[in-house]
Amino acid sequence: MEFERYLSILKKTLSVKMMELQNIVSMVIHEQTTVEESGSIEAVIREPLSTIMEDEDSYLIIVDMPGCDPGSLTVNAYGTIVNVRSKSSVVEGLVYEKKLRLPSDADVSKLEYWIERGRLFIRVPRQKQH
């Protein structure tokens, strides 16, 4: 009898968790897929893998963007936020998008970036401390 009660609780819990997961997946799909006016579908990868490394002079951000189209790449900085966006040259309709927050000593006005083997490298110098 005790086993059946635990089994019933487990089934209810799994049912609720499954509905929560379905809602999350649905939100992700709707958020990351848009239909442009032309009728083409654009799928957005909002969180490509990225790494931020630092040394005493600068920050280095590496963003994995395989097949990135350099002609559509934009890197913008506002305050300590760096926004990256690019279309894929390999998969039609695929767009990479990433927003990164840097520490307050990052001097985003002097950032440099380049693409190498499917990775975007962004170097941001640190402001000199007075």
C-alpha cells in the first residue's frame, strides 16, 4: 500500500515537471524563431558557447560561431555590455546572437575583434587605474 502511494506521488510530480519542461521548450522555440516579412524563417541561437578570459591588461572573449558570415557580423558595445550578432554562411536562416556583460574596468570603446576558424575573438582593454 505504501509503495502505491509513493508511485502515485511520483507520477503526479513527473506529470507536473513534464508540463513545465514543455512550457520552457515552447517558450524557447517561439522566442528564438521569427518569421521575416519575406516569409522566410530565421532561427536565432541566443547563447552560442563563449568564454571570457582576463589578464592584467585586457579581457578576451571567445564566442563559438561556426559558419559565421563575416559580412553580417556586428559587434556593438554599450557601457559594459557587448552585443554580437551574425548570420550563418552555412545554414540558411540561422542567426547567432550573444550579449555579454563585462566588469566595470573594461574599456569597450577600444575593443577589437576578429574571426578565426569559426570563433569570434573580442579583445577589450582594461581601463588604467588611477
